[in-house]
Amino acid sequence: AAEAYVAEHADTLGTEPVMRIASQLYKQDPEHAKEWANSLLTVDARRMADANIVFQISENDPKAAGEWAATLPDELRDRTLQIVISRWARNDSHAVGEWINGLNGAIRDEAVSAFSSTLAPSDPATALTWAASVSDPTRRSATVDRLVSGWLRRSPNDAKAWVQNSALPDQEKTRLLSLPGR
């Protein structure tokens, strides 16, 4: 009864009841929890439930969590992939990279963007190498810009050296070097 009520009124109840029901359902029956999340009427409620479910799946099987997240609709997938990849990369970034290399298209781009953001604080050069592999030019540019800006803020000399020594076109190097460190 509670799950039906929360599903019907999720937009007015807020985050806590949706997260609690998703968590309880997942502990009892993971597939039912996914079905329940899919039945939620608003994108925000669905996003909360899916994030909770993917977080729980990733505790024991991050690859399965990533595979499930990759099946979600566009408006839900990006956040769930970020959750999975950031948790998984802390324990096994090599496995994350292998998994991402098996993806294609927009899903791969979203996963690469999330992975590069996760890597950036500890290994910005590797993060930027991954970011440069994003196929969508707009997403690639936004990801590279975000990473370079962050690196310029943390370690401007290293960031400038990387940009100057990269294989990027000169016009792109000039543009990146002019970004403010955010």
C-alpha cells in the first residue's frame, strides 16, 4: 500500500519517501524495485529511485549496475552512470575502462564523461585522454573544458604543460589555455 501511495504522490512527497521505498523494495526483490521505479510518474521521482537502486546494486556488482544504468532512458541514464562509475572506479578503474571500451554511441560518451570526471582529481592527464575519446563534439568539448578548468585551478603549470604538449590543434590549445580555472 505504501509503495502505491508513494508512486502516485511522489511529486508532492519529496525525496525521502521515494528513497526509503526504493531501498526497501530493492532489499526484498531487486527486480520489483526496478519495476516500481519505472512506474513512477515524474522524472525527478524516477531519478531518485533509480539512483538509490543503482547505488545498492553497485555495492556488490558494479558491472551489473552499469549494465542496468545503460538501459535507462536518456533523461535518467547520465546520473546513474555517474554513481556507478564513481563507486566502481574507486576499487577497480581498470575494469571500468574495459567495460567502457565495450560501449558505443551516446552511452559510451556519457560513461567516458563520468569516468574522466572521477579520474580528474587524482590523474588529470589520464582523465583528459579519456575525455578526448568522446565521439560527440559538443559533449567532448564540454568535458575537456571542465577538466582543464579544474586542473588549471589545482595545478596551473601542469595543466598548461599538458595542453601545450597535447596533440590538440593549436586553435583548441589557445582556447583551453584561456579558460579560467573554475
